[in-house]
Amino acid sequence: MLLRILLLTCLSLVLVVNANDDDYAQLINRLYNLSTDNNYLYTIDNIENNLYIPSYDSNLQDYTTIDKLNTPPNELLNDIIPSLEQYANYGYSDAYLKLADLYLFGNFSLPTNYQKAKNYYEKSIEIHPNGHGYFMLGFIHSTGLFGEFPIDLEKGLLYYQFGVENGDKNALLVMAYKLFKGIGIPSNCNLALSYYTRLSNLGYNWLRECPTGRIKETDYNIRISDFNGGLYGPKMSETGSSIEIQSKIFNDIKNEIEEQQLNANDHEYMNYYYKGMEYFKGDYFAKSNYSKAFNEFQKCVDLGEEIYGARNYEKLETIDKIFLSYCQVSLARLYFKGLGVDQDYNKAQKFLNLSTKILPSAEAYVYLGKIEEDGLIKPANYSKAMNYYAEAVKKKSAIANLNIALLLTKLHGDPHKSEHGKNIYSYMKNAVYYGNTEALYHLSDYFQSGLNIQIQQDLDIKCSNIVYYYRTFISRLTDFYAPHLKYAFDQLVQGNFKNSLIGYAIGAEQGFEQAQISTAYLLFQLQPLLPLPFASKPKIEFSTDRIELCMKYLERASKQGNIDATILLGDLYLNFSDYNKAFNYYRIASDKHSSHGSYKLGEMYEYGHGGDLINNSIDYFLAKRHYDNSLQYKERVDLSRNYRHAYSKAHINWALLRLRFKYLFNKKKFKQSNENGWLKAFKKLGKKQHENKKPVEKKLPSRADDHHQGTSYNDNYVEDYDIGDYLVIALTFLFFVVFFIQNVIRQIRRMRGNNRNENNNENEQNNNNNQNFNGQFNFRRGNFEFHFFAI
């Protein structure tokens, strides 16, 4: 009887637990499906060159921003959170995790409470070890949440390692990066490689889950400073922008086409195609809309059918052929993948074949090859598929090279043992070269398995090379590896800068260079030297602690090749009067042919701010050398990037002119300074020897060349400037002054003439498009600049 009662009790407990589990699952489902109508501080129309990060108030422990634009839904506050707390009291580890995430990330506009979040994470892992809880505790201890808690790097590493052992992907990314770069722990490339291999396997499996291939989503791994033109603004920043707003890209392409004297409005196929691509791609502010994209591509294709029919496409103009073919391929892609329309391989094949008749493209051949290889309409035909892929390879298609390599592997087995191993390796390498992401995974695998040694015995692939390939593979799949970057951007445009900082800081810890810059930018932004009287936003003051945290992330980004971060580090160290470090960072940038870095290095020599590295001495000759390099590097970059509106070089020209005048008025002092010290003593000791010896070497042409080559220079030789040089400079300056005055006089005369014309004929003056006076002088070509040349 007692046994029966015990069995009934246990059964009832199991039923209650199962019922509770079902209720908990429904609760979590309600949490994930909460609907919120968010208001945004920034949109596509106002964010460019207008992103403003307000100051951080340590007393409020938040950014001094406007009132919160969004409020948490009542269902979250009154129902879901109390229910989660109840389940947490029942011992549900996952309930503690959900509560901790809500209070740390501020999801659904919930006010953050970092202390509560930390406590809940700790309680969660006490009940049951879980990777996410360990990872978040590691993140909290490693960053201190930027002033909320003391930083404890050792404890942070310990929790990160526990996260790795419990299978957390985020913790694995952090530890792989720290091991590879030696951040907080000794560098260990082999262990980092094993971690990156595990991570890449996860990403590869995720790619392969979609048989028709995944569509590349909007990449949120961006530098938010690029919305303002970069760390130094649009005129001085040298690192390329990470921002891609599709509508603006397509408009730029249209403008380029129109510059070739082709009116985009006269070519409807082009307009339909680019409109469809805007919907297909989406951007940071608008999600992809495949249904609308389908409608635009369908209109484009129907227009071609209506006007020309399938047999008369040869009558099309070349530009119309190009875009009609693009529309047909794009429509086929949607049918092939079932995006915005029901999947239909027959229709996809129909439009692909039409496209190849009008203007064959690599993408059309790739899809036709895939239909044949996978037998999507008829039985698989590998020979036909190979022919299609070969046609696409001729057009330098990355995915065609990948598909041939994979098809050869499918047909002939392991490339290590196959007679086609060399071809497989070659096609995969070409796929990487042309930019295919999946090929990076396979080529890295070939390197690890030694296939490259078997084929290219002279090719030495090191551990760091393989890690680089895996890291590039991971960085291209941030929608899988780093969804927190999308969260960070969403919080940014809503004006929740504190939440955004958390999201970007997680990406920064994981080694994403763009996230490191975004984190640094949220901590510190360059301010104008003098507050402008018409500025709408006040100048911001930054605490030393936040600047030092910013410098930590800038240093990591600098080591990953970000030139602007390198120069900004130099500026910050210069501001802290650490001249040695500032000089080193400027030199690193200059060695990478940075115009800005060379200019800064020239300033260090000009003012003697190089610290012990240049004995705190002024060297006009080396200053001139670096200013010359700055000018040369800038012209080279402008040419390579095809800059049409490159910023003025006046600051470099002015520096060169300034050096000339400094030398002119300090020549005597310059000579005297070199007659003192060790050089004078050295010359006295060797005076007799120099009198008896004949010169056997030709003097170097300048003091700067001697210094650059690491040899001593004879101070008796001075590179004298002819007085004519200064006369030319003076005449040049006078010419510009006269030219400027003449322009002013002409403009005043035009204004007077316009006033007379206005009295005589008001309508004519209103329709006159040649006048553009709005209280400013309208010089020819819109802008007027002084350019000083160092003759």
C-alpha cells in the first residue's frame, strides 16, 4: 500500500514537472514574439555625417541623451518578467539566464540593471553549468561593463574557458582571438588554430543547411564612425568605409552611367533592375523584401517580352541587353530559391536560358550547372553541369570555381589520392582569389591536411596563414557568428548608446576589427579644437578612464591594420605627452605609406616632439622629407581610389612653406646649435686628421639623405636656398592675392548688374539659373582655395 502511494506521488510530480515545462516553453515563446513599435533617432535620411554620441555621465551611469524614445511593453513588465522570476525560484536555470539577458541587454526597451544581471548569471550556473552564462560572466569581468564593476582579467579568462568547455560559440571566438594575438595570455597559434577550426566547422555546417545556398544578409560588422566619414571625418580618414547602403550605391552607379552621356530614365530596364536589387538586398534600415523585388524583376522581363519578344532581342541596345539579362537572371534566382514566389525550377531554367541568349553571364551558367548537377528537373547530368561551370569559370566566377572543385571531389574522391587533386586544389584557390567565402573553409582544410605540400612543395604555409583564412571566413558570416552586432546597431539608431556599446564590445572581444573601432568611437570621439559659434551640439568632455579604455580597442584595431586607429593612438599619446609612443605610432602609419601619418611625423620633427627617439631636437630637413612623403602618398591614394573631390593639400603645402620661412629666419641659430655639443668635440679631435686627408667620398646631396641612410653628416655643408626661391614664393603669393581681389571686384559688379536687371525684368531674373548668390561670393567652380607651393 505504501509503495503504491509513493508511485502515485512520483507520477503526479512527473506530470506537474511536464506541465510546468510546457507552460515555460509557451512563456518563452511569448517573450520571443513580443511585438514592439520602436521609434528611431536615426534613419537613412539623417544619419550620414550627423551621428552624434552624447557625453557619458558617470553619476547617471548612462549617456546624457534625450528622453527614451521607446518604453517596454506592459505584457513584459506585468506578466512575463514576474513569471520568469517564479520559474527561477522553482530552480529553472534557463529562467535565470533569460532574466539576466533582459537586464543586461535592455531588450524590449527594458531599463538595464547590470547588478541584477550579474547575480542572475551567477545563480544560473550554480543550478546548471551552461556556456552562455559562463561567457557573459567572462565578458562582465573582462570589461567591467565600462565602469560598472572592477576589471578582473584573470577571472574573465577563467569564465571564458569554462564557456568554451561548455560549448559556447561566443566564448570560443574570444579565446581563439586572445590565444592568437596573445591578449592576457601567452600566444599559442596551434591552440588558436584548433579553436578556429571548430568554429569554422560550425559555420560551414550552417551554410550547408540551405541546399540552394544562403542569401548574403546585410552585414552589420561595420565601423559606426564611417557614418561620419571615419575616425577623422571624410577629409582626413584613410581607412576605407565599411558602410554599404544599397540605394546610395545604385544611385552612384546610375550617376556614373549618366556621366557617359546616357540618360538612365531612357533605359527602363536599368531602373527596374536597380529598384529590384534595392528590395532584394535591403540595408541597415530596410529589410529585404523579396516579393517587391520579384515584382520589379518581373516588370523588367515583361517589358522585354512585350517590346521585342524572345526572337528579336538582338535589336536591343547594348545597355538594355545588359540590364534585361540581369533582370532575367535575378528573376530566375528568386524562382530557384523560392524567395518572394513559390519555388519553380522549370521557370528558373527558362529565364536562365533566355538570359544566356541575350547576354551570357557567369551567374546564369552557375545556376544552370546546379540544376544539372543536382538533377532538379531531369536526372543529374554531371557532364552538362561541368560544361556550364566551365563557361562561368571563363568569366572568372568564384562560385563556379568552387562548384567544379566540389564536383571533381564528388566524382573522383579524396583529392589527396585522386589524379585530379592538382585541379581540385587549383580551382579552390581561384575561388578564394575571386572572393568566395565557402572556398576559404575548404582551402584552409587543404592546408591543414597537407594537400598544398603535395602539390606545391615550395609553398610554406604557416599556422598564422591558416588562422588568417579561417578568421576571414568567420568575418564574412557575422549573421551567424555575431548576431549581437545587429542588436548593437538597432540600439544605436534608437538612441540607446549604452546598450549599443555592450553589443559592439562583445564583437570587439571576439576580434572583429570593425566592432573594435565602433566600441572605441562610443567611448571617445575627436572634438573640434575650438567650439564653433554656430555648432548645434556642445563640445564633449571625456574622462581619462574612458579614453584609456578607448585606446585599448584602438590598439587592437591598429594591430589588425586600421591606419586611422594607429594615427589616433599617436594623437592621444601626444596629448598625454608620451612623445615616444606617439612618435612610434606615427612612424608605423608612415611606414604603411599613410599621408596623414607622414604629415604627423613631419610635425614631430618640425617641433622636436619625438622624445628620446630624436633627442627632443628639431630637424627641419627630416620634417621636410616627411611632408614631401605625405604629399606624394596622398596623390597616389587619390589616383588609386579615383577620388574626384579629394580634400585640399593646402595644409601640406603650407607646412612646406612654413619650413622654408623657419629656415630663412633661423639659419644663424641653426648653424650655432650644430656648433655645440658632441659634434663640436668630435670635430676638434679629428681636426688634424681631416687636414691631412683628401676627401675620397662625394658629399651627400643633403643633410636629410645622410640622416635617412644612418650615417653622420658634415655640418659645414648646409643646403642653402637661393634668395630667388623666396622671391618666387612672394610673387606667387602676390599673384593669388591679386587674383582674389579681382574675383571679389567682378562679383560685386555682377551683383550690381543683377540688381539693375531685377528692376527692369523681375521674371527674367527669377528664371536665371546662372546666378547663385545667397549671401555668399560665388567664385568660379564653386570653391576657392589657396594653394601654396614649395618651390
